[in-house]
Amino acid sequence: MSVQQETGEDVPGTGGEAALEVWIDQDLCTGDGICAQYAPEVFELDIDGLAYVKSSADELLQEPGATAPVPLPLLTEVRDSAVECPGDCIHVRRVADRVEVYGPDAE
């Protein structure tokens, strides 16, 4: 079974199967909230106006560099958040080798 986008394509660089995680660099976050609009189950704006990832238990993770798993049904929304983010602060990477597949450092 392979990890696929809604287009039916494999996720870049995953070799067909991979668990993904996402994190936000708050130093670059512009607080536009695009990520929270695309995937409110994964992202949330805090009182400081910056976006953070949420745990699978819906808990806001405010520690610098905190990661959250990317639920497969929300992969397209999380990918679009990383692509559309004006601050280029959303990083989606494979858990196994920590290689970024979407975001400013994607290969």
C-alpha cells in the first residue's frame, strides 16, 4: 500500500510508504492563518497570533520544534498549507529519516 495524494500520485520522496510529521517555525510565522483554514484539525492560531501544530489529542503544542503526525486523510490539506504559507514556515517531513517532502527545505 502506498501513501498517495488525492491525485493518485505517491508522496514525493517517500518510496511509496511513509509516516509524515509536520512542524512550524514560529520565528517565520506571519500569523495569516492559512494553515488553520486548510487543516484546523492539525493547525491552530494561539493568542500570540502565531500558528502551532496540534497533537492527535487536539492539544496545542507550543514547544519550539514540536511535531505532530500528519493524518493521511488530511495530507492534501497539510501539503497545501505548506505550499501556500506566506511565511514559508511549515515543514512536512518523513518520520523515518526526517527528510522534508513539503515546505521551504523540501528537496
